[in-house]
Amino acid sequence: MVENANAFTTFASRNMSLKEQIDIQRLPRHVAIIMDGNGRWAKQQGKMRIFGHQNGVLAVRDTVEGAAELGIEVLTVYAFSTENWNRPKLEIDALMHLLVQTITKETPKLMENNIRLATIGNTDSLPPKVAANLKKCIDKTANNTRMTLVLALSYSSRWEITTAMQKIAEKVKSGEIDPKNINEELISNQLNTAAWPDPELLIRTSGELRISNYLLWQIAYAELYFTEKLWPDFRREDFYKAIIDFQQRERRFGKTSEQLKSEHA
Ligand code: FPP
């Protein structure tokens, strides 16, 4: 009986598109992505690293559209880490230029798709031109409601947590908070991501099995999905595959499998 059911599932999924295999009722509300492999992709083509980043933008566009169409509420992409400031100046300048170019070009698409842009990270450290362009796009898309696209820029989780701790310490010092009342909710509310639910799924491309200082507090219960695909080759179908994989997992949050089954019976 079980065998027949599995045979049916396999038969059905073979004839269904990846998108059709997704259960829209059980989507992760927030998906985070570490877009990795741009440099290696460019090297494979015998090109400069920036060529990889330029093609990475096409992957961002397709994934963002695919995620919004599905009904994902928040998509957070790691566009530039605090550690990326250590890259050669030429690459940093090219990435910043690409960012300005992309934001300017993509703002009408974000409007068309009803997508709001937001950022996390130490955006004060960005060049003024990048900051000004970001602000323009953030303001323009502020009332869009279908999905929020969050760019992690000059972001690192340890920086974010350190900053949050400083803010909490100040409040304790001023008497606004009693240390006894410091709890998980209070800490979450001091993070850059306070407005959104925690990511339930984290995707990393390029076969690297690391978290790289990304959303460390927020991914406490996230499912991790790693793919060998290099970021410039990533498309919405790859995103669908990650969602399907996510939906096949049992999320126990510390409970037993039996407890979960009786809760859903
Ligand atoms: C990691 O690949 C990628 C980055 C550090 C930058 C990501 C930027 C983009 C995809 C383009 C701009 C994005 C937006 C949202 C407009 P890597 O350079 O570390 O690759 P490697 O590990 O192969 O060297």
C-alpha cells in the first residue's frame, strides 16, 4: 500500500512542474540566501570576477520574481558582508557601482511586482551615492505589500548582535530596562530584522557548507539547504527545488516525531 502510494507520488511529481509540486499552504514565510560562487563562475569563463557579479544580478532578479509569485513574505539576500570590505578596492568599487546601477534599473520592476526594498547591515559605511540610491528605492517602494526584499549590505551577524547588546546596555544604564527582563523577544527586537519573522529556510549556493556570519541569531531553527550551483546559474527553478526540499522535512523544534503526529491528528 505504502509502496503504491510512493509510486503514485513519484509518477505524479514526474508529470508536475517543480512549481506545481509546492504546497502553497506550507511556504516558509522568510527565506534567506547566501549568494556564493560569482567569482568561481567568472573564472570558469576566463573572465574578471565582476563579470560573475554582473551575472549574479540576473539570478537575483529571477529568484526575486519567483519568490514573490509563490507568496514568500520576506527574502533576504547576502549582497555584501562586513568581511567583503577586505576585497581588492577594484572589486569593491565595481560591486558598489553595480549596486547603484541595479537599484536604479530595478526600482520600476519592484514597483510593478509590488515588492518593498529594505536593508540590514551597517549601511552608514556605504559610499554616499549607494546610500542615497538605496534610500530613494526604499522610500519609493515603502508601501508595497506583496514581498519584502531585504539586502544585507555591509552586514555581519556579530556586528548586528554587538550593536544590539550596546543598545540594550544603554537602556539598562538609563534604567529603562531591568536586566531581569532581558529575554529572547527583547533581543530579537533590537536586531536589524525586528520587523520580520525569522528565516525558516536558508539557502547557500556554490557547495560551501558555511554560515559565514549571516543571521546567526535568526536562523536558530531554520532548515539549511546547500546546492552546488554557482550563484549566477541559480534560477527560480532552483529556488523551487529548495522549497520542495524544505517541505519534505519534519520540523520538530525540539519535540519528538510522535508528539508532532499527535498534535496534527
Ligand atoms: C559571493 O560570490 C557574492 C558576493 C560577495 C556579492 C553578491 C552580489 C551580487 C549577486 C550582485 C549584486 C546584488 C544585488 C542584490 C544587486 P564570491 O565573489 O564570493 O564568489 P567566489 O566564492 O566564487 O569567489
